[in-house]
Amino acid sequence: MEDLIKVEVKKDHLDKVSRAPVLSALTELVWNAFDADADLVQVTIDRTDFGLQAVHIKDDGIGIVHKDSKKLFSSLGGSWKGQKGISPKGRFLHGKEGQGRFKSFAIGRTVEWNTSFFDGENTLSYTMKGKADNKGIFYPTSPKISGNQSTGTTVSIYEPHKEFTSINKERLLEHFSSVFAIYLSQYKSIKLYVDGDLVDPESQIKNKTNLPLDDVLYDNIDYPYELQIIEWNCNTTNEVLLCNSNGFPFLPYEKTIRGTGDFSYTAYLKSEHISKLNTVGTLGLGDLEPSLSKPIDAAISVLKNHFMSRRIELSADKIRKWKNENIYPYSSLANGPIEEAERQVFDILALNISEQIPEFDRSDIKLKKFQFRLLKQIVGSKPDDLHIILTEVLNLTKVKQSELAELLKEASLSSIISASKVVSDRLKFVTGLEEMLFHPEKKKVLKERTQLHKILAENTWVFGDEFSLTVNDQSLSEVLKVHLNKKRLDIQLDKPVKRVDGRVGIVDLMLTRSIGKNHSDEREHLVVELKAPKVKIGQDEINQIESYAFAVAEDERFKHLKTKWNFWVISNDLDAYAKRRLKQDNKGKGIIYDADGITIWVKTWGELIQECKHRLEFVREQLDINIDNSDGLKYLQESYSEYTKDVVLTHESEEAEV
């Protein structure tokens, strides 16, 4: 026996490395065999009536050259593989950190390496032993000429730890199938056996998908990313493995990913960026490593969307059956991304309902058609109310409700539909409003207070989403009350607020917004005076809005408060007087007065509608929403029938449906 080998690393560091998960430690030893250019690796488990006795990993690789053993076993790290990256046979190397030999102590108390190598003339063999009791010392033997000409290494681990006793052949086959799937498919000549059974990932693969992800910039280098998803026929522990660009796993992503549990899969997040993080020692931080959080988030999102699509794809036969029964509530191809998202939500819910309620498929056709129409209505109009149909109509269990809610939440489809619905409805509203305001016949009969005013009071977003309605068709005294309330001032109104001419003015609409977090005590008010489209803005209309503004300016109860006031008068057109007034506006924005925190604007409906369309245009374009005049009028007729009488006629809506 030669002199013992002492490890030049502190004990606590060795203890940390050797506390690796059992499967991870065993995997590392198999990787070591592959990196040694083994074509055949055999994992065997010795069991007796008293339980598991030993684990052996035997390979036919190049062995461990004796003159290198002291260097390799006396330090943590310093692997020969770190500088090369490619094995003598041209394979990509997995391990580069020199930790595999120490991780073996995570499996059992005593570890023995029996290795044979070729020194250029002979095949030599020797043994290296170590114990978990003192991981800092290894005991090598002297090399002797081997009677067998073949090279290779057998790692034998005795006195297995308690947590390893639950490991069996089936579990190892499944685990190795997922971990080594890419490697074994890349190098066809390699064979891996567990207790005589071949690890054959290809025979267990149900589906394989490669999905590109955005690059990551790290240390001024762009690193490509890819997510490979393999679905298995066998049951596996679903996980995302952090791999180098060749798919060799370094670590699993530790957090559970919800919404994918009904599939058996392994996802390989692949990039040389991951290999780089592994080298610098920050890979173990997972998504706490800043440069890794974005690709992990992207991978999880892509993974969930993939399995959402797979659920629908695998259930195509059932959906086809519903279509043949004429109970599927969508009759043609999806019209743009909004309806596509809506259909995906519907399909997910309908398929889950069908699975959870066996009676559903056996129920009456009319009943199923009614339930599907109800589900479609809720999904398309109020996805937030899905719990109603899940609980009260379909009686799903709380567990299943929770699963579905989580699935929809993670997929973000409900929010897509909700947002799309808002944009679509707003575009319809603006288009219908434009038609009413500018159609030669419709604008003649459109009434200011009973129609236009009422509709806009329910759609103040037209004037800006940041404002909220605070006064509707009330006096200037009410404006003051609201203003003081917003400012949280307790001032009693002992006299009414009057216009400069002494009359009591009635404000059509007042909207309010706070300035922002850094100015929480500041407010901005918008007072809007609406005019029917047949009324041109002239001297009388300007005098009216000015009288409101100047009443605010002159009343001492409005003074010395951090508030900005905007006064708008709006109609279709301006007369000569108003146009002359606007010529004084150097800013060219329709301002006729701007002083002392008060701005008075003259606006046209055309300008306001164009501003609304401009705000909605980007989302409209992305969602491919197309709205015409008939859509807009139909929307107003259905949503505001009591306010559009004699302006939008019933037969127009009927024509729009044809």
C-alpha cells in the first residue's frame, strides 16, 4: 500500500459537497463514466434478505491513470476535464468541477474505486478507497499489471445510507431515462444498464418539442437559449433541468411548476450561459441569479402554454365529436387572437368538465348544448365570473376548481380576454359615437342632455383613463363640495357658488384625478361642457365655459389649494368667433385661457375621437380587431338602448347582423 492521499480542502466544504441528493450523486458517477469515454456503463444493486448492501457503477472507459490519482483525489475541483471540454473520443464532457468522487459519499459510508488504465505498454490496475467518516483521506494501492487487457473503472459503494435504501431498479431506469435522454440519443454507441435492463429513453418518449427562447446578455456576450420538452410514456418526477447547450444537466430547477401535473415530462433549459454560471458558482442560486431569472421565467411561461396546447391537441377527437353533435358553440375558424384566446379557455374548461363529470357525455344533447353556450357566454364576456358556472352549474369539486383557476391564471388567458373585450367594446363605442355625431340625419336628432350626456357619463374614459367621474349634471356648489372632499377639508358652504353674472351654473361632467404618489395632496379636475353636434361653439358657449372657470377663480374657497383646473367645451364645429379666439392660442392646442392654474379648452368631437382611436390603435393592431360603423351602432343599440332612441334604429342593428 502506498502513502495515503490527503485532501487539501476544509472538512466543512467536503461535507457540503457530499450532501448531494442521492440520485444526483449516482447520476454524477454515471457522468464520470461517460466522460471517461465508456461505451458500456452498468449500474447494479446488491440486495439480500436484509436489504440493500451495495451499489456498483462499472464502465469500460479509459480508467484513472495512477500518476494522476494523487492530484485528482487530493483536491476538490481541478478536474482534467475543466480545460478540455471534449473527451479523447470527441464527446462533449459533462463534469468539469471535480466533485463526482466526493458526491459518492452521499450514497454510502465506504467507497472503493477499482480502475484499470493503459500506460502505453501495459494495462495496469489499482484500487482507491475512502470512507465518509473521514472524507479528507483516500487510500490507494500500488498499480499492478492486469491479467485483463480491458480498461475501465468500477465504483463500489458499501453500507448505503438509509435514504438510498428506497431506490429501486424501476426508479433508476425512469430517472436515467430523463437525465441521459439527450446524451444517449446523441451518442448511439453508448449503452447504460440498470440491473441488466437497458436504459432506452427513445422507447419511453411520447413527444419531443424544441422551443427557442430569447437570448440573454451576460458579460457583454449574447447567449442563445432553447427549451426542449420531452414527454414520457412512463411516470417521472416532472422537472426542469438546467443544462449546457448540448443538453447535459447540471442542476434541476427546484421550484414546483403548477398547471403541468397531468403530463409526465422533463424540460431541458439549454444554454452555454448556464454552463458559465455553473463554472463561476452561481447556478445554484436558480432564479435568484439576476441573469438567470428572465430565461427561467420565459421557460416556465412557454412550458405552461405548451402543455395547454397539448391538452387541447390530445383532446381533438372529443372536440371533433362535440362539433359533429352540433353542441360546440364555435362554428368557424377563430377571428383573430381575441377569439383564439377565448376558445382556448373554453376548450380547457370544457375538456376538464367532461373528464370530471362522467354524466356530462351521457346527458341530453340539448342540455349539453345549453351548458356549452352558457360557458361560452361567461368566458367571452365575464371570465372573472367563471366560478359561478364551475360551482353552481357544473358542481366541480373545490380541488378541481382550484386547479382550473390556477391553470387559467398562469396561462393569463382570462386577462387576455378581459383586456381584449375592453378594447373591442371601446372601439365599438367610439365608432358608434362617431357615426351618431357626424351622420347628417343622426346628428340632427341627437339630444344633448338626455342622450349624449347620459351615454358619456357612463364612458368617461373617452376624456382620459386617469380621470374618474365625480360630478354629473350638478351645480358649481356641488363642484365645490366634491373638491373640498377630495382635499379632505372641512369647510362649510354658507353660500352657493355662482357664475360671474350671478347665475347658478350646472356643470355637465366633472372628472378628477390625483397627480401622483409624490404629490398625493394635489388634484386635477376636468370640467366638461357638452354640446349637441348641431350646435356650433360660438360666443355664447365660450362665455358659458368661461363663467364656470372664472367662478372658480374668484371664489376664495377654491383659492390657495394645490389644484389644477381644466375646462372643456366640446361640439362638432366652431363658428367664426370661436376660430378667432383660437388664433390667439400660441400652442395650437385649442386653449383660449391659461393662467392661475386654470386652462380653458375649445375641442371638437372629431379631435376627441381621434385621440381615443390613437390610444387604442396599438392594442387594436396587435389583436387584429376590425370594427365598422354597423358594429358600433349595434353596440350602442344593445348597450344604451334607452339613450339612443330615434338615433340608432332597431332595423339598423338587424341589418348589421345580416
